[in-house]
Amino acid sequence: MALTHPRDWILTRPEGVYCVPGDFYIDPARPVARALITHGHADHARAGHGNVLATTETLAIMACRYGADFAASTQAVAYGESLNHNGIDITIAPAGHILGSAQYRLSYQGGSVTFSGDYKRRADPTCEGFEPLEADVFVTEATFGLPVFIHPPIEEEIGKLLCSLDQFPDRCHLVGAYALGKAQRLICQLRRAGYDAPVYLHGAMVRLCRLYQEFGIDLGTVFPVDDNNRQRLAGQIVICPPSALHDRWASRLNEPVTAMASGWMRIRARAKQRAVDLPLIISDHADWNELTQTLNDIGAPEIWVTHGREEALLHYASLHQYRASALSLLRDDEDD
Amino acid sequence: MRSFARLLDRLFYTYGNNAKARLLLDYLRATPDPDRGYAIAIIAGTLELPGFKRSLVRDLIASRVDPVLVDLSYDYVGELAETVAHLWPANQPAATLPSLAEIVGTLLTLPKSGVPDYVAARLDDMTSAERWAFLKLGSRGGLRVGVSARFLKQVLAQFGDRDVQEIETAWHGVAPPYVELFAWLERRGEAPASADLPFFHPVMLAQPLEAQGLERITPATYAAEWKYDGIRVQIVARTGGKAIYSRTGDDIGGSFPDLLAAVDFDAVLDGELLVAKDGRLGSFNDLQQRLNRKKPDRQLIERLPARIIVYDMLRDAHRDLRGLTFSERRGCLEAWMARIRPSGFALSSILDFKDFDALSRHRLASTDAEGSVEGVMLKRRDSPYLAGRPAGMWYKWKRDPRVVDAVLMYAQRGHGKRSSYYSDYTFGLWQGDALLPIGKAYFGFTDAELKQLDQWIRHNTLKSFGPVREVTKALVFEVAFDAVNRSARHKSGFALRFPRISRIRWDKPANEADRMANLEALLGSTAPR
Ligand SMILES: [Zn+2]
Ligand SMILES: [Zn+2]
């Protein structure tokens, strides 16, 4: 039994989730003096903080996106490491979400809480797998927190793409995927499926792919799309950010088959909304089964749910005798 | 089943018609009989599986997944087949699934009590996308994969290198799983015998007339006719039989034995079905009474005999006229009508107009015209008879409908099948704090709506006078009508022409219904748009 419960020393403030005795924020939405960053996605990692603590990979990703001066000072940590800050023991473990994604367990006077950031439980060749950390409170995301969200094995989805490439060999296959994480994972999985032709990249993808390669992740041959090769992409795979799928850049490609790699593609209406020919259900977030499995694997008596569709997961947690609440409902400073 | 599921899934996400046709052609070439024929039937909506219902699917999922999670999921997904496909507890998908023909055959022959277990066992063996396709077999609302029956026939024409009209002709002589059709398409068998059967000919439809392009409407290029407020029918009489088809190809001959008896010729005619009442053409409401009756009794037929206004001719014995221009067909039709004169049939008259203003006056006149006219039709004189809604050929120019929200005051028992329900309604508008009755309407609600209304009336009765009940002034009807005129005979001082209840406004408080002044504003004709 915890001597001090995390609910006594974690607050939600307008800037983000705040650890009172440690005097730092976790993935704050606004610039703060000291931040722990779980991973490099823009809704978690922002520029302009005083001091940033994150994994070496996440710091490199932030520097790549925001420039080397994205924070006044930084502190690099590694998976498996423990450190103490203002009396808080901080343990770092991989979250399996993207390169460098980390969970932070904070322990203070006998009570502990794990912030898992975004996570998934499937194998991913671009990052280390999720490691469960025991704690009194587990903070989970719920991006895909409905039982209709089940991500099929990624091999099946890659198979769909390769099958369409066989069926429409005269058309370029344009795949929308997040530039950070999803794109690189997709390329690695294509390589594992035996696809060894060059993969073409939208300009916005190039620097992050290079960064992944510098961290030793083998993407095979990748080329940026340029004016010379643009008309010769029939039968090739091109990866672009989702926002570019139907923009002017894409309209200069010759009649592409548009695919989109996202967990939302599970829902037909969502895929149709995106006017996607080939929805690929590929996500770096936990699906419903992974979310519920993780609650059970970790066995924390209390669950805080954040980031997504909380209602169904809260219902599940209560059915299974967990104490559960939405993180947004934690007391904030005003109630203090 | 697996390849059919893959086909539906791909069709769903394919937007261009060429790409859709390619997927269908690939499937038809790779799939043996009778699977491909059943696939065609499912997509065309010609296969009914009476034991496989939505309620069955609901019950199956309710016994497997927590109800709160089902509700939250359904709210998010918005479609039952897909929600259940995703929520169904996953097993390892079976290595092989039964063929589509085996599944359809089983569902058609299984006793009703055996269907739930059979459906559940199939769902257990499938992936989510396969479950979605499979559950579509049980959904009445169409597949929503963006393939119309007409498009499917075009694909079949491409598949067999035939003209789409040949497919249309053959289609009426065949039934699922269409084995003879495919034998003929693949040059392995004779054309399905239907040449002299009374098959449906795809109908030519009109576009609404839009404000732009009105200058194209000149008497030299367009012929004008009344637009009748009946239903569009096609009378097909061939040596092999006769039929009366609705616009969508449903045979409604059974409801109109009086009309069928008068059909004693070899021709295909296009016209409007109406009924006569007291020696003149009746309203759409009158027609509705005949349409609702699958087997009308003699009394009803005598009271409301069927009438046809003929406006086009597609075939005269062996001569297909559809390639001729409207003017040429009209010539054939006039000569034919003068010769044959079927009883109950009249020729649609051509309206004179010298310019667009004259045409507008015709349209306004249709508001006040006796009988059931609801605007004018414009047909390009050089238009061949083309299936579908070809641009620029035919236009309909309806008069503006008018609506008011009125309050239900009295209800009366209906006639015939509906005699046990309160199905005739008197409604009124506010003047000060009182309601003045403005009209009475009978309307062909769905049976479910009628029952609901009947219940409401029984629970809200203030007084009974024989078959009439006065009710609490609390229920609002949206009443549509074609015109309103002053009338000394009516207590309110106004008479509505063709009032009909277009919607039941369960949601609207009675005090927000319209006032007499709103109706007065609609007096006489309003200017065209
Ligand atoms: Zn993320
Ligand atoms: Zn996130």
C-alpha cells in the first residue's frame, strides 16, 4: 500500500500534467521550465521548454524537427536507467510506440505512477518493445479505446499493398503515413516482406528517414520524389504525410492508387471520408486488445485514462474491478 | 465466400467506374458458376434471404458482447453490419470457408429456427471484412458499395461482349444464380428465351428544369405536355404475356385487373397511371387507394377505375421505336391510338406555347387545373428514347408545392383494410386562441406509423361522435397541398387543393403550428422561381 498516493502529488494544470514535488511536467502542451518528454510526436514534444529530459533518440528527433536550440538545456537518458530528481525516483522503460518512445515511472515516498505516453505491444523493427513497469497507478492512452478497433497483423496489411501493386502494376501507389515512426516502420515491414525496390519519399519524410538510418535502422534504398522521377513512378511505392494525399503535390503524380496507413482505417466511413482506395490498418498505438491486455499485465490497482476515447476503457476497467478515472478529471490547482 | 468478400471490400473502396468494372470483370472471369451468379444477384438486389434478419444479428451480438460496449461502438461506427463484424469475438479464421452458393443454399433451405446458429458458426470462421460482407446478405437496405443494377448490366455486357440492351432483354428471362445467362454470355448456350416475354424496358427520365439554360427552351426544340400527378408506368404487351411495370421495374399489374383486361395489343407504351373519380381524373390520394390494394374488389374498381395517359411508344409489335426521335415516335403513337383505342387510355396532349412566358403560364395554370396535373414536361423533339436521365433531353418543371404545419383536430375510422384504424384526419390552423379546420386528408402512412397514430388518437380522445373522435390539440402534421383558394362553403373561408399529410411532426409543439394568416399569404398563384 502506497504511503503517499500519486493522486496527492500529481496535478493537471493548463500547461499539462505536473509532478508537484519534482517540479516538472510530463509532455506539457505549453513551454515550461522543466519537462519529461515521452516521445517525439508533436502532441507530446514541443519546442521552447527550459530543460528537457528524454531519451537520446527523442532528443535527436526534436532537434531534427525544431532545430538544435529547441530547449535551453537537455538531459539524455536511456532505457533501464534510474535517476533521482528532487526526491522523485524516475525509471525509464521502452513504450514500443516509435523510435525513442519511453515510459516514465515516478516513485515518491512509497507511491508510484507510470506514464506510458503512447504505446503499443506489437513487435516493431524500428523500436524496442514495450516493457511493463509495476506501479500503483498506470496512466494509459486510449486513442483506439473502443472494442471495434482491432489492428490486424501488419503482415496482412503489407500483403494488401503488395497485392494491389500486382493488380495495378501500371499505377503508382501513394501511401499516406505519419512522417515520424509510421513511415519508417512501413518501409521496414515492406523489406521484411521481400520488397526490395526503392521506396520513394515525399520531401517532408526525407530528414526523419535519414535520422532513423543514422540510428542504425535499415530502410533499404529510399529516394526523394523529384521532377526527374515524378512521371516514372508507375508500379512504385511512394510515401507521403497524410495531409499530402490529396493536395497539389499528389495531383502531379500520374493517377495514383491512394493508400493510407492508420488505425482509423478500420472504420469504413473514416476511410471513405479520406477518399482512400486502399485503407491499411496500421497503427503505432495499442488497439483495444492491447489496451485491455496491458491493464491486466501490469495489474496496477488504479488506472488513469488519457488521450482519446476514454469512456469504453473506463467501463471495461470498472467491470474488471480497477479503480479508473479520466486523467482530465484529476484535481487541478484550483481545487487545491 | 472469401473471394466474394474480397470483391465487396474492394468495390467499397474503389471510386471510379472503370476501376469498379475491372474488379467485377476479374471476379466474373475467375469465379465458377453458380457462385458468380449469386454474387451478381446479391449486388443487384435480386436475392432474398427471408430468414436472415437485422434483429437476428442484434440478438447474436447482444449474447456475446457487453451491451454498453456494443452501444458505444455502434454510436461510433454508425452501421450495424460493420459494428458486429468488428465486435464479433475473434477466432482463428478458418482455412477455407464454404462457397457463396453453399451459404446461400443453406440459408434458403434451413428452417427458421436453425438460422441463428448457422450464421453464428459462419461468423466464427471469418475475418472482420468477411463478416461485414456476409452480414450484408442479411441487410435489406442495399449493399452501399456503389454499384447499381444498371451498372452491373453494363459490366455483364462488357463481360460477354454484348450490347447492354441485349442484357436488359435477357435479364427478364433468367433468375439467380443466372447459369443460363453466363452460358449465353460465354457463347456456350442459347440466349435465354425472353424475346416475346413482357420484359421491362429501362425508362427515360427527366431532369428538373434549372434556372440556367432556360433560353434553350423554345417551341422549335421542345414539345410541352402536362406533368400528371399519378405514377409513371410502362405497359408491356407481347405475344408471350403482358405486364404493367412501375418506373423501377416492379410489376404492379395485379393491383389493376381492369387495366390489364383492356391491354389487348402488341406494343410497349410509356404513360401515367391515374384513376377516374366521378367521371374525371382523381387526385393522387385517390390513386393511392388503388395502389395500396394488392387485390382490389369490384366495388373499389368501379368507384376508382384505372386510367392511362399515354405519352410515348417504345415498341409497336416487332418494331423497336426507341431509336426514333420524340417527334417520330409521337407520330407513330398518334396513329396507333387512333387505330387501337384501348379502353381507359387517352393520349397526352401537346401544349401550345410560343415563348417561355407562355410556358410559365401553362405551369401556373397547372396549379388551378382541374384534376391531377402538377406542372409541365418538356421533351426535346429530336430526343431518342434513352434509358436513364440523359442531360438536356427531357425536363420536368413542377409547380411549387406548398406546406403548412397544422394541428390534428378530429380523426375518423378509415375504409377497407384500415377500417379498424383512425386514418382520416381533420386538421386546422390557429386564429387567435382557436383552431379553424382547413382540410381533411387520408394518407398512405406506413403501417407502423398508422398504428402509432392510432394509439396516439385513442390515448388523446376528448369526445366521440360515432366513427369520429375529437382529440387533444397537441399533434402537428406537415400538410402539403397544391393550391389554396377562397371558399364560402368552408368554415375557415379557404379550400385546399390536394391536401396530403407529408410528415407527422411528433417533435413540434402545437402552439408553434401555423396561423390562418400564413395560409392566406399563399392564396392564388405564386410566381415561378
Ligand atoms: Zn505518439
Ligand atoms: Zn499521442
